[in-house]
Amino acid sequence: MTGRLHGKRLFVTGAAQGIGLALASAFLKEGANLFLIDKDGDLLERECKALSAGDGRVAWVPVDITNAPAIEAAVAAAATKIGPINALVNNAGINVFDEPLKSSDADWDRCFDVNLRGAWNCCRAVLPGLIEGGGGAILNIASTHAFTIIPHTFPYPLAKHALLGMTKALGIEYADRNIRVNAIAPGYVATQKAVEYWNTFADPGAAEKATLALHPSGRIATPEEIALAAVFMISDECPFMNATCLTIDGGLSVRQHP
């Protein structure tokens, strides 16, 4: 098996649906071996069996990324299934949207536990192996929420800003160990999360139409388009790209007014 990711042994979180599943499919096509995790074990198993060709290149286990000991165990299991991990993709995340003064402590904890602490749990679990193995790559799936603000989406942007900060901090900290830590920042993507967001409005169809109209191209990204960028960021095609973030939003965050 050859490809742009030949020799890569990837640990991918939130891999059972949406962007995560598109990432897994793209990585597999480019020759990577995959260890996939998701909180939804039944969905994960079904999708992984569909991805796998029975050649041992795809392994999986249901794990909640907020459970640090379980993540450590999963990384150890990955080493026995596909070999020592040399790349991590932190994709798992949840939307927690509200007005600041209506947001509860439970909302805050849930948002940061998954979107920030969960990502750190995975980084902390794989970093010793990356160092021992002579290097590797970490890719955090951030968001345009990491540098722009949509009203009434508190505290989600705070967590994504922090995730981008962690990306930069780890990238600088471990650059001399041949470890690249980067992020990609998708804007709106055609996933179930987008549908759930539109469904919070009185007229979901009108909300979707308004979202599409915000974009210069009149559409939003597909999960597969996000995956194409992730392949590049994980590959050896950008060896001097570190501690930075690639924006994938069709120009939405550049245009000042729709």
C-alpha cells in the first residue's frame, strides 16, 4: 500500500460520523493505518467495519476522550493493533451554544471538558511515544470560532480559542523533537451538527438559507473538503509548517459584510 500517508499510524478521535468519518476515509485511501475512537461505540463499530477491508489497517475502540486513563489505555492498545502511533488527529468535539449570562456552570464544564481537556488528554497520551519514536504530527480540528465570534454561541469560542493556544504552545515546546502541532479551522460544514444548529431556530430552513448566503460561494464545506486539507497537514508535504492554523471556510471570515 502506497500513498501520501504511507507509514503513518494515526489515532483519530470522534471518528464515527461527520468530519471524523470523512477524515478516516481519506486517511485510509492515502495509505495510513488507523486507530479510531468515538464515544458512540455502536456507530463506531458499524462505520469501521464498513471502512475496513479486513487487512488489519483499521482498529477501533469506544472511548470518551474526557476519560484520561481510558485514553492512555487506548493509545497503548493502538500500539499493539497498528504499531506505535506517530500522528494524532483531535477531531472530537461538541457544540455548546448560549448567551453568556444564560450559560450554566454545567455548560461551561461540558464544553471545556470535551473541546479542550479531551484534546489535551489525547495529546498527553501520545506525546511520549512521539518523542521516543523521533517525531510525528498532531492535528487539532479547531474552528473559525477560534478567532471570530458569533453571538449566542458562548462558551464554545472560548474553548476553541484555547485549543488554538494549546496548538501553538505544544508546537513550540516540541519543535526540537521533530513534532509538528498544527490546527485546521473549518467554518460551516454540512454535518449533523450544522443541522442541529439550524434546528434551534424557529424556521430551520430559513436559518440554513441565511447561513449559505453568508458565504461568498453561496455554499458551505463538505466533510470531504475538510479531510483533503487534513491529509496535507498530516503528510510530509509541509515539514516546516508548525504551530499554525489553516482556515477552511470559503472566505467567510475574510469578507467584512455579506
